[in-house]
Amino acid sequence: MPATTFLFVPGDRPDRFGKAAASGADVVLLDLEDAVAPAAKDAARTHVESWLEHHRAMVRINAPGTPWFDADVAMVTARGIPVMVPKAETPGVLAGFREVVALVETARGVERAGELATVPSVTRLAFGSVDLAAELGVAPEDPEPFAYARSRLVIASAAAGLAPPVDGVTTDLRDDERLTADVRYARRLGFGGKLCVHPRQIAPVRAGFAPSEAEREWARRVLTAGASASTVDGRMVDKPVLARARRILGE
């Protein structure tokens, strides 16, 4: 099954790397970008490189065009480390990695989502609402301005045969209701995972993207009826409905 929980940990906090690895997150993201101040970038890269000698994780490198990009690229490519590329806009940049999650968080990136998704090294698209909100001049907490952008990523991922995209962070760690609502909204739009900024977000995110028991029961009834039934619960059963039922049950 595709990963649903991606946990960021600051690259300049090696004391937290082990805790993140033990958190139960599907993917640990050692962050060299937003979580690290400019003066600490080089030291953070050294910490990350040292830890990856004996452990496995993904690295969010600094964005193309920044002073740290080339050194970050040299470090991850030498070790074949999977990466997340922020401000993803240019397919040619992504093609240079073995395995990459393209973090789409600019207007240009949204408009080129289809191109980014077809780069052979891209395994997933992810959405960055906070940076896009700043570019568009809208509130990052309001989902309405991002409905188009999120849908673009969902459609681009499906068209390219990728797993459903990964939604951006919920920054308020104290608001459990907001996190739950954000996950439900993203799932309704077709997302399949979420970026997390604290270990306590992992369990509710995973639960939110998992099919409910009611969905599982419906899927079991549909597949039990199979092609012999034209309706289940008063609704038509055809090939797409059977396919959805199989996805829900992980078949």
C-alpha cells in the first residue's frame, strides 16, 4: 500500500532523528529546507549524511536556485537517497534523481503538475499549501482557494499512474478537530496521504485515510454479489464500482 504518513524532522536536530524513525510514520523526512535556518544549513546536511550511513529516510533538500541546492544534490545522489524536491516546477530538475517526491507549492508548479508527474523518477506528487498561499495572497487555513490546485495534483497523478498525491501540513498542533477535517477533505478530493509536522499527527492521519468499517462492509457486499448482481443497496453495480470496492479492500 502507498505511504500515507510523511513525518518531517528538522535536519539540524539529530537528537530527534531516532525518535522520528520510531514514530511509526510510513516515511521519515529529514528536512534541510524550511525547518533549518540559513546559518545551520551546512551543519544540518552533515548531520543528515552521517545518520543516513546506518539508517533509511527521505530527505527534503533545499529548493533549486538556492545556495544549498547543489551540495544537497551531491549528498543525496551519491547515496541514492530518495528525496523530496520543494518548489517543484521543472521536469528536468526532477529527472536527475533516482526517486523523488515532487512538492508542488507554486502557481507554476500547479500548472505543470501533469508534466512533473510523468518524469520517470517521480514516485509521488505532494501539495504545499503554505507557500502557495503566500504566492496567491490567500489564507493557508482556507481550503477553498486551493481546490483547483489540489484537483490538478489528483488528476495529474492518476493520469501518470502514480499513487494518489500527498496533502500538505496542518500547522496547528493543538487543533485535533482541524486535523481530522483536513484529512477528510483531502481524502474526498482524492488524496492518499499527508505531510505531518509532529508524531502525534501520525495516528489520526493514518486513521483518516483508512476506509471506514462501513465502507469495508459495502465493498464486501459488492464483491460478494459480483457480476451476478445489477444493484447493491439500490445502486447500480458495474465495472468501476467493482474496481472501487477492490481498492477499498486493498485487493
